[in-house]
Amino acid sequence: MEDSIGKVVIPGDILQNLDEKKGKIKVTVGPGLIRDGSHIAVTKSGILRHREPSVFWVDCHQKRYVPARGDNVIGIVTAKQGDVFKVDIGSSEPASLSFMAFEAATKRNRPNLNVGDCVNAKLLVANKDCEPELVCIDSYGRSSGLGILPNEGFLLQCSIGLVRQLLRNKFNVLTFLGKAIQYEVAIGMNGRIWLHCHTVRETIAISNAICRSELMSDEEVQIMSKKVVDSLQGFE
Amino acid sequence: MSCLKQSNLRGFACEQSCLTRSDGSATFNQGCKEKATEQLIKSTCETVLLVALHPRTAVVIVLQEMQNTGSLLSCCINACCQALMDAGINMRCLVCAVTTTVDQEGHIILDPTSKQEEDGKAVLTFAFDSKTNGVIMTTTSGIYSSQEYQECLLSAQHASAKIFEFYRDSILKKLSRVS
């Protein structure tokens, strides 16, 4: 298993025969891997990643989001049913968001959320058997960046792989662009990025740069960001 | 399931003993070749997808025929497999399909053209899984002996290994630029 880290794996590959290693080994399998009897088998095609001490998963470039508990997502409110909002997060079912799940919300003090608004929320309940549930507060009751996103922003949809790349790499297209352009960004694990800049021109430039950086190496990303910044500031 | 192609009638197919409780039963398909092909592709995909991880959801596969120069069913199944891999749906293993035809002299032709399929005595399509290289789907039309069936199966199995290698190479190329 250790020799496949960083390499491309395809569904059906057997990674480790657990019977071979006697004694206690604890392996945590993430998305893309499954325990199949006495083997660990791959179920998605992608690159095998590893985090100390024993967490393995497959990084897959997919577009469809499958909800997972604890993910930060950006959703669009589609309906209001009594005390609960129905939010579209790109999964097979719309998620529910209770009006009490906002900072300082009480029965009298309801959040100012309407159909069509964007929210930055965290998944509280997400499994295959029930409807996903969102909250806009953390366990201490503070919003910590979650909540309703202002209407002035621009919502961009991209693949899950790109979003994970942006969150994994410390120096990515966002940091390079941020050195010259001022902007606000919220990244949702469901492949949605909310962007807010001073002008429309900057918004378009940054969203194009983000989309193009998906299959580029670090050097290419740096060169591309420099070109974008130069053209925005008037130097061709 | 066996199929017969006749000149004035539409193609028909028949399956017997489908019901267990009755003394005898049969399903007869007349002229619904597309539906039968859809069912074949659907059941092949269902075998490899881990559907238990996604209850109450539907996976919709849309196949568009751009050009048909023979071996259409195996091309469809290969396209399905690639699309499912690209979508990132959990799969038990990969699947590939190979078409073979037995010509009038009894020779086996792999991956036949439309003309070779029409002129042949029988057309046999096999789908294999990547884990064990075992057969997961067979569909045949025409007249062939059991020895010819075995020969077709063996040559199709060898060909499937090449297709799986191609799948692996294509995904390696696609992900080679990502760190």
C-alpha cells in the first residue's frame, strides 16, 4: 500500500491484503477505498494520498458532490418550509437548514434569509440513508465565517478536485492573485466558490484564473497569475 | 437468450423459464432491439457499480451513437465504463466488452466491421471485469458450435487485457499533470 502513495489507481486495484500482516495494523480508509473482505480495494480512479499516521484516500477529479459530515459547503436556498429552509448543495437531495442554526437566532429573532440567497454552511448530518442537514454555527454557537453570503458576490461552479486542490496547497492561484488584487472568497467543498471583488473586470479575471489552474503545475499557475495581474493593471 | 435474424421480419429474441413457480414460461421480444441492448448495458453497469452506497438515487447514462462501423454494443459498454470512471462513481472494478464473429468458414474475427458482422454465421459479445478477467455478460446471435464459443471467449479474453491496459494508460495521461 505504501508504494502506491502518490500514484494513479483505478477501480478494482487491490492495495493491501490485511491477512498478510499479522499483528495490529490500523488503517483508516477514506473516499475511494473500501474494505473488501480481507483486502482494501480501490473504487474510484485517481491519485492515492496518505496522511500520517494511517489515513489513506483517493483524490478523484469528479464534478458531482456526495455529502460528507463536517464539510463546509455553499448552498442556494430553494424553498422555505415552515421553520426549515431547503438548500441546494449539489447533492442528490436538497439539504435542510433550520432557522435556529444561525448565530444569535431565537424564535423572535429570525435570520433574514430568502429564497435565492447563498449560504456558507457546515454539514451536520450527511449519510446515504437520510436527508443532509446544514448548520451555520459551530459547536460553541458562534458563526465563525458561516452564514448568509452578501448578494454582491459571484458564485462559480467548478469540479470537486479543483476545490480540494485549492484547500490543500498553501500556495495556490488564490495566494498569487491576492498579492496584487483585493478580493473576498468563500470555498465550498461541493465545488462552489463565492467571489467578491471591487469591479466586474476583476471578478471575471479571477474566476477564469481559478478555473484554468485546475490541471496546471505550480510554475504554470504562477506564470498565469502574473499574466492576469499584469493585464488587469494595464500592462500587456 | 438466443436471437434470430430473418430477412422480412424484424429481429426477435426469446428467453425461456423466466418464472419459477409456473410449469413453463417465456419472454418473446419482437423488434425491440434497442430496448434489449439498453437492458444489457444497464445490467452490465449495475454489476460493477457499488449501488448500495447511493440509495434512492438514479444514475442516468446517455449514449449517443456518432458512427457505427461494427461492434456497437462493445463500444457502448466501453464508453459507459469510461464515463462512470470520469464521473467518480464508486465502482467495484472496471468493465470492458469485446465483440467477435464467426465467419462462414469457421474463423474467429475479433472486433468485426459491420460487413463482417452481417456476413458472419454468428456474432458473440462478451463483457469482462478487470479484477478477475471473468465474463460478466454474454450476448450472442446466430448459429455456432460450443467449440467456436470457447474459442471466441478465449480470444476475447486476451483482447480485454489490452483494453484494460488502455484504460489505465488513458487515466495516467489525464492525471499526469496533477501533482
